[in-house]
Amino acid sequence: MREHRGWVWIGAGVIALGLYGFVATLQPDAHFGRILAAYGGVFVAGSLAWGMVMDGFRPDRYDVVGALICLAGVAVIMYAPRAT
């Protein structure tokens, strides 16, 4: 919408996101939800970094703190001791 590319472009984006979500449901790993949650935390921090590099975005302290909280959540999800 921001770049005024039209409804076809918007529709393609909606379809791509929908397909991404559908493909995630087909994963055979019983812990895929955990993997996807960790990916989400990395995605948040990576999105801020992408904006800084590609768009000249300058995050404020709350952006940085939020990204660090997300990465801390990733660490908890991935490395917490669990009974298997």
C-alpha cells in the first residue's frame, strides 16, 4: 500500500503469507511450534536490522529493548532444559 503498487501486489502478499502459514502446518516435527516461535524472535530482530541497513531506519531504545527481549525469548525456547 505504501508504495502504491496496487491490489494485485497486495493480494500476492496475502497469498504468500497464507501459503507460508499453511506450509508450516505440514511440518512433521512434533516440536515445530517451538522452532517457529524461535524463528519469530529472530525475525523481529532481523526486521529491525534490515530496516536499519536498507531503509536508513534508526531504532529508538524501545525498539532495541524489544528486540533484545525477543532474542532472550529465543534463547529460553531453544536452550531451556527439558525432560525428553
